[in-house]
Amino acid sequence: MLPVNGRDEFRRSRGIAGNMNFDEAAQLCVKANIPVLVPHHFGMFEFNTVPLPELSAVAGAMDKPRCVVPDVNHWYQTERSRA
């Protein structure tokens, strides 16, 4: 799970630091060999978010890491890897 709500000059000028953009989060997953990206922090605040259609479009086009965009009122379960 990585905070993906972006950052830009508009936010910075209003004292909003923001977080990773989607590409940065995906690159981190690739470099750290993380197979699944679950973005969060988007949609929390209207003034500080990545639009869900934009996030879903990028996520749907990804091969690796696999991206799971969480939805409200859904349960997600992970399986621990066995060594």
C-alpha cells in the first residue's frame, strides 16, 4: 500500500506536500520487487487527489506490478507468502 495522491505546484503553493504520483509508486514497486501495488490516499480530499478514472486507467494498463485500486465497502484479503 502506497500513498498515491500526487503533488504539484498548485498544492505546494497552498502548503500541501502531497505524496507519490502513480508512476513513482509503480517504479518503487518494481525496484523493491513488490508484485502488487495498492494505491491509497486518493479521493480523501477534493483539493488533494488523483481523479479515480485517471488512476484506474493507468492501473488497468499496467503489467507489473499488478495494481489493485481499492473500492469502498469491499473487503480485501492478502495471502502471506510461504518460505
